[in-house]
Amino acid sequence: MTEGPDAPEAPGPAALEVALAETWPPLAVARCGPVILRRSAGGGRRVDAATLEGPATPAELDEAIARMRDWGQVPAFRIRPGEEALDEALAARGWAVEAPTDWLAARVALLAPLAPEDPADAIPCEMRLAVMAGLWAGIGVDAARLAVMDRVAGPVRFILGRHRERPAALGFVALSGTIAMVHALGVLPEGRRSGVGRKMLGRAAVWAQDMGADWLCVLSERGNLPAQALFSGVGMQNVGHYHYRVEQPPTA
């Protein structure tokens, strides 16, 4: 791991935003005043939540919310540090907090030694193997999320982890400049407590290092305690956080 004055600095908010946009892209992006809207066709909050690029008036928020409804999406905003005014405005409208999430990062040189000695224990693939869709579906990664992966324009790898010669984990890693982002990392029931998650991160880091990346990053919901334990256990550090505010259905 590179230390000292020449060590790469941890990615800041702007670089992380670019990495998310490039490695988990929406179907389309539109602007509504200072609000950036994302059309998703499914794929979860990570890909469809709106964000701000500056202060928004109530009228601008109303227009952005109406656009999201017109798209058939439940209106949602991703709230980042420093956006307390937006958070309070949406709370006053009765919107609920969902999925507090941490950005976690580690230098690829720290994680690369975790790659398994046997290449068959964590197999990187240029294209998604046919078996992966069914395995991902079993752990909640649906067809809409697979479509998000297919929209990535830059370099990617699909990783299949194995334990005792059977599929045990899956992951997707994509490159954005010097950041490699891991998405849809999941360990199947038969692979839990086997160390396969660490091996998957190591294999992703080796690929990222070969591609010239300095950092491997993940997004981890604070309520997902097994994932949080995995990431902290390999030395990934918190470099940011956010939560969502989501419109609630009207009460009867």
C-alpha cells in the first residue's frame, strides 16, 4: 500500500458522484432547475433518486416531484451532507427517511492480497454468465438491476465466487477514472461464513489495480450488518454518507 506524501488522496464527494453516475447509470437524466432527475425503469433508489445542484424553491421542488410522478416513479431525493434544508423541507411534507448509506473505500493495493490463490474461487468475467442472472435473482438482484449493469459504458467485470466448487457469491465491478465501484455484491447462503466475500473484494481489487485504479469503493446500507462487518473487516473506511427522503402514499 502506498503511504507518505505521494499516496493518492481518498476520493471526495465530486469524484464519488461521478463514479456512481458512470458505474450505476440511470436510463436517462433530466434537469428541472437545480434538481437533477434520473429516469430509471426500475433498479432501485441508487439509480432513480433525484439530487440537488443548488438551492431549490418550493415551486422547483413541486415541478421536479411532478416529473418523477409522470415517469411512474415514487418521488425520492438522495440527501447528502450539507443538504439539511432540503431534508427539512421534505420532512415537513411527510416524506420518510430510507436506507441511510455509507460510502466505503480502500486502496486497491490494500485489498488485492485478499484475492484467492485458486483463480476458480473468484472468477472474473468480461460478460455476465448465463447462470448469474438466476443466482442474483435469488438474493434480490432483479432484471432491472441487471439492465443497469448492461448500461455501463466503461470497463466492467462480473465476478463469480465459489466455495467447495459450487457458486457461492456474485459481484459486479465497474471503472470510473481511478475509482472502481463494486455493486450487487451478494453471498449465497451456502457461501456465508466461508470467507468468499473477502476473496471477491480481493479479485475486484486485482482487476481494478490492473486497470490503473487507486481505490475500490462500495455503497453499504447501515442496516446491512453482515455487509458492514465484511467491509470494515477488510479495512474499508467511511468516506461519505447519504440517505433518501421518499414520498409516502396518502393515508386513507
